[in-house]
Amino acid sequence: MKAKACTWILALACLITSGCMHHYPVVGSFDNHKEVFRGQVHHNSANGTAFIEVTAERSGVKGRGNSVVTYVPLFSLGSGQMGRAVLNFDDGRAVVADWTSLSLTSGYGHGKDQFGNTFKFTFGLTEEEATTYIASQKAAKLNLPELPPPYRPKETRKEKGYATGTGFFISEKGHIITNFHVIEDSADVSIMLQNGEVLVAKVIKTDPANDVALLKVEKNSSALHLSDKSVKGDQVLTIGFPLISTQGKESKVTFGNINALSGVQGDVRFLQIDVPIQPGNSGGPLINEDGDVIGVVTATLNAINELKRSGTLPQNVNYAVKSDYILPLLKDIPLPPKAPHGNLKRRDIIEGSNRSVILVIAK
């Protein structure tokens, strides 16, 4: 009660003296990329809120959002306060940032975007200090890669003329499963095999409600086997082609576990997994310890929306469509029988599955 009373008295004093609004620079840079940013904080010290607007120096993209205080030390006059800010950028990037104050109008913090790219920032510098900071960070990060733009297949096709995802062979006659959102509204779909061969693919069937699609190429193929054997806690992996513009076209393997047998709000169509995924993994197979496909990697929980809804930031919450919901697309398609095997080692599963996983290119 004493702390609340002190805060109320301070707020009242601010209002009386009209000294509650403060405006000062904020500057920052991404840890592993060239991008730096600069902007302004419009801070209302009476209620602990702020409106923030920043501009990325290299891309020119603008971001805006709000900040709130989440912790106030007893008898604090500004130092030691903590808070959280959420900003949305014009290109679809969204960031969450946590900060700590050094005074009423200065401090530092760190954050990340929805793809896991991390950054650091400081606020309360003079305009001259902010300019010096930006120049020094640009020079220090000159040899780092560019910050990849947010990846949304449909929007990327409009902007670049193509988008990519992952798929996998489900028959020995060239049938492929991928996500519907990977090929949505595309007029030209092709695939690239692990050996670099590119083939034209035909869209055979789609199921937008469950975000799956069936493609076909004219080529004999090595197929993966479907299974409905999903057990909470089981170890799983996926193989895919995330962010090929920066990570290259070699397939990437990531590992994790089945966290739940349902998705958002108990949606029984999905498995919740903690296998790390990135843009481009969409449509990849979720593979269990028997080497069987038990789902199609589909989505990651929107961290920004969840933060706004619940006030907490989810950690590595991802989803895969269960294999049961692929089956309606596979009527009249001869599926290969399950090959008998003993206890498989992880490297055997990866080697056996990798040749069946392909890059999907949608134009």
C-alpha cells in the first residue's frame, strides 16, 4: 500500500507541474545482422506508459508500439524500473523487448523478433550520442549478414515472384505432401530434389482447412511411411529447408519432443512440438523414432499475439498437422508398406528420410 501511495503522489505531482511527458532517443542493433535502428520514446511518467516509434537504418522500415512498466522498486525515482515493449513493423516483423531503467528517462534492454533474431538497445541518449552510436554500430557490423525480411509465402510471391517451403514424397510414384499455405494462389509449382534436380509439380488436391496439399511429379521416388503413433513425450525430428536465402539449400535437421496431442485451444488436429522451426520448414515431415511420419510441420505460435492476450511470451511452441488429416488426400494412391526394421539409430532415420524430403518452389 505504501508503494502504491508513493506512486500515486508522484503521479499527482507530475500532473500538477506538467512534467510528465518526456521525449528522448532510442537506438539499437541486431546481434548477428547488419541492421541498426533509431527512434523516439514518448514517455508518460505519470502512468508508466510510452509510445515508441523507430526506423530501421538499412531497410527504412518503420515500427511502432507501446511500452508498459512491469516492475517498480520501492521508493524508486525512476532507476531500477523494468518494463516490456511490443512493436509491429510495416513489413510484418514484430518484436518484444524487455528494458531496465537507469533513471527516469534512460536505460537499456534486449529483445527478439518472431523469428528469434535478437537485438540490444539503449534509450535516453542525447541526439549527438545517438548519432555516434548508430555510426559505430554500422561500422562494427559491416561484415555481418543482412537481416532477412519476414517470410510469408503468399506475400513473398507477390514481392519476389516466388516463395519456398518443404515437402516429402508419400508414394513411389512422385506424390508429395506439403502445406497448403506454401502453394496457396501460386500459378507455377516446382520442386528441387536433394541432388539439385528441378521438376515441375502439379497440384493434385488441397485441403485449406487442415493446411495440407498433395502434389505430383513425373518421377519414381523414395517414399516415407505414415503412422498415427503419436505419444506425448516421444522424441521427434523434422527435415526441411528453412530460410534458404541465408542458410543455403542443404536440408537442415532439428530435434525435439511431442509436448501435447492437441494444438491451440485443444485443437485435436494438431500436435504441439518443441522442434525448432523457421520460415521454410513449413510442409516438412514430423518423424518419430521408428522413422515414420506422424505429422506435417505447419506453424509456430504467434508470440506477439500471445503476449498481448496473456501477458506472457511463449517459448518454442510449434505445431504439426497429425498424419490422420493427410489421409483424405491419399485415396486411390498406392502407399508403400512399412519396411521391417530393428531399433533404428537417429543417424539411420535421418539418412533414410533425407532423400525423400524436397524443396518446394511456388511462383
